[in-house]
Amino acid sequence: MKILLVVSSYLPNLGGLQSVTSALAQELAKQGHDVRVLTQRYPRALPAREMVNDIPVERLLFLVPRLEALRAGRVDLFFAALFYFPVSLARMTWLLWRWKPEVVNLHFVGAPAIFVLLAARLFGFPLVVSLHGDDVEGLPHRDSFQRRVLIRILRRAVRVTACSGYLLKKACEIEPLCQTKGTVIYNGIDLDRIADPVAPVRRNVFVLMACARLVPKKGFDVLLAALAQLPKSRAFTLHLIGDGPERCALESATQRLGVTEAVKFFGWLERTAIVREMQTCDLFLIPSRQEPFGMVALEAMAAGKPILATCVGGLPEVLADADALLVPPEDVNALARGIQEMQARLAADPSFGARNRAVAARFSLSRMVEAYARVYTECLGQP
């Protein structure tokens, strides 16, 4: 089967979307499918064409001329989009005409969406739209043009997938047709990439870990406030992995809250280094305000770690039956109590969390790929 994956951002850029789509592309290719990736050329220094993990990747500048750019004083961006919009559309049309994919799968309704929508009307290929989070959750912050594009591409799609039941429900509220053509495909993880849980280490310091982009929706400001409420008699340290626009504010908050010595900012790490840190922590924390799925929760479970998370988005689905505790979002007191409760559980049973590796197997990479392949097969021949 010829499958074209259209992704808003792809490797070498890093993130949950990039991890999921690159794993999907590679596994589909291993199964004998002819897979190509079309993505945004950002940063601009990336090559227009290259092979990434044996997958042909083509990058275009998906720019749309918008009056908002002129109002914001970005005359350069407006005229660049005025030039590149027809150029990128023509190149995408040429790719589709030359290669003739049997299925086109748009992952994340972002910059390429309007181009895919126009091409679908021209070529009539079966279109699968896969929702990953902020493309749906961020709708209230989008302008009318972006809202119209999302609604129209959901209507045009033969099938719509979402990475959690929570996200699919949100999509149905935006476009009711998603109820009949929507399906949940949970993100998957390669368990072989994460070693078996290591034996518990006896130490005097309780090691907490959190990993995500440092942005407001991840709730790290709430986490730091919760740490400040922990009894001073209990020795703990937080390993905070990630970077982003909130880093300076969070570093300042540690000083204001008096927890500077207890928090270590690691910045971005390679995935192997993140997994290594997971293996050495006692408790993994996800204090998010929003979390459509929670890929990092899968990785922590696969590492055999207990998890304390907020009850938001897709996390209750991912953590069902796991050694985990869910607390309300933005509740400093509940988060502080949760840390103490999980510490007490681990003191009573050092192996608490080890069974999470078996729970994570429900979200295996093979299951995810099988689900997508099944959706593609069902779409064959449909306009």
C-alpha cells in the first residue's frame, strides 16, 4: 500500500508528534508498505528532500498569505507566503500526481492542512485525519480561518483518529460527523527500547522526576508550589527535564519558594538519557493542566515507575489499572499530599510501580501500527 504521511513537524525536530509519526512510518515500511513523509520545512536550514531512517522525507514551506501578518507588521512574512503558497501547492500537487498514494494521512491539523484540503478536492484520495492534541484543544485560541480549516478537513476526511477518547469527544463537539467516522488509536511505545525495571535503590533522598516542554499547560509552577509544602524533615530532589519559554520563570519560582537546592534543571536530553534518568527516579510526576494523551506516562510505566499525575485529558485512560495516583489539576495541596502518599507507599513496598511495565504493554507500538494499517485498508477506494 502506498501511504503518504503529512506531518506538521517531523524529525530531526523532537516531540511527541515526531516520535509517534516516525515510529509509525518505520514500522509500516518494515511491513512492506511504501511510505513517504511530507512535512513543514522548519527550520528553513533543513534540506528539502532527504532519507530519514530509510523513509523518504520531503519538506515544503507551508505558508499562507494572511492579513494578520500585515496587521502584526510582518510584511516580510506576508510576501513570503504570497510567493510560497502557490509554489508549495504546485510541488505537493506534482508529488501526488507522480507518486499516486492510495491513502493520505494528515497528522495534526496545522500548517499543511489547507494544502491537503485543496489537494484532496483535486485528486479525491482517501484522507485520514489524525488528531494529536493542541490541534483540537487549542481551537479557542485560533482565528476564524483556522477554525474553518479544521472543521472542513474533519468533514472531508474518510476517517478521523484521535490519540485518546477524551480528544475524540472534543473533536465530536467541534464536528458531529466525527461520531460516525472517528476512532481512538492510542499512541504506542517500543517496550524493547526501555530496559526492564532496575532493582530499587536504597538512599536517603527521595528522587522525583518530571519531563516535558516548560510551558504553562504542563503545570510545573504548581509542582514547585507543592514541593514548597512538603515537610522540611523529608529529603527529596526533583529532576526536571525539558526546556521552553517558562524556564526562567520556573527558576525564579524555586528561589521565591525556597526550593532551589531541591530542584535540578536538566534542560533537553536525548531519549536514551531520559530513560536512564527514569530508571533512577523513585516517582514520576505529570502535573499538567492539559494532556491529550501523555506519551511520557507510557515511558515512565515502561520503566516500571509509579506515577503521580493530574486527572486531565487522556491521562485517566492511559493510567487505568496502573500503579498511579490521580489528583485534580492546579491543586497545590492535593499534589503535595499525593507526593507524600506515594512516598509512603514506596516505603511500605519498594517494588510499587514495577507492574506498570505490563500495563504499558497495552500501548505497544505494534498495536498502534496495526490499528492505523486497519484504518488505511478500510479507506481504500473511498473518495
